[in-house]
Amino acid sequence: MSFQYRTRLSDPCAVCAKVTGRETDWPVVASTTHAVALVPSRQQHLGTTLVVPRRHVFDPADLADDEATELYLMVRLMVDATMSSAQANYYHISQYVGAPGGEPIDHLHWRVEPRSQTPARKWSSIADVPATPQAELATIAARYRGFVAADPARSAMTAV
Ligand SMILES: [Zn+2]
């Protein structure tokens, strides 16, 4: 069954602007040929990263196999980074697609969030979360880049 909520929410796409470097307000943590991990401005849980394909894709079915593989490896790396350096005792990965889910981004992404509250905070739309100061985003990105750089295998994977 295809998505019924296919919409063009943002044109031009805000994520594409970050991935191509036209906008630099979401610091890049790591990148590969097909995948990028960034620190988005809206940090509902401080330490959140977004893992996105470089190419504008809405539907996971539109990913080539090598893109899907790199994206999964990047999600795995960001989970490692999150759990190693964000003082979380668990993590949450979410993927909401389209406006009906409260998600303002139509560029395929995985949101990797550190969590420490039990029970978890009630769900709210990311669109309602205020922007985190740029300096705090830079600090989060630097911490995760340090985690990646500390291991030669992690560094080699993201040497793009
Ligand atoms: Zn895009």
C-alpha cells in the first residue's frame, strides 16, 4: 500500500538545504556517500540527531539498497554516540512522515533521541518545540564528532 499522506510540505526542502551546505544551522555530526547525521534545531530531547539520505527521498521504498544500508549504519552509529555520550539510559528512534503525523519535514529521516525520563514524556508535535540555541547545537555536534573520531573504524566509515 502506498502512502496516502504524500505531500510537498516544504519547497525548497529545509533538509536538502542543510545537507548541501546552503544552510549551516544544523551542525553535521558525520556523513557518508549517501547518509548524513545532523543536529536539528528543535531538540525535544537534548542530544537528538537526525539521520537523512543525501538525496531528497520521501518514501523508504525509493531508497536504493546501498543508500538504505548506509542509512541504517548511520542510525546505528548515532545510537552508539547517543548512548555513549548523552547521559541517557535509553534511546528512542522515530520516523514520522507528513503533516498528519505532526512532522513538518518531508525528507525521509530517522530521529535518534536520548531518553532518561521514565515514563517518557507525552508525545507532542516537533513543530511545537522551540529552537535550541545554536551554541548548544554546536556543543552536541562536537561531542558526537568526538565519539566518531575516537575510533578508527567509525572515522573510516564517515570519511566523506
Ligand atoms: Zn530534501
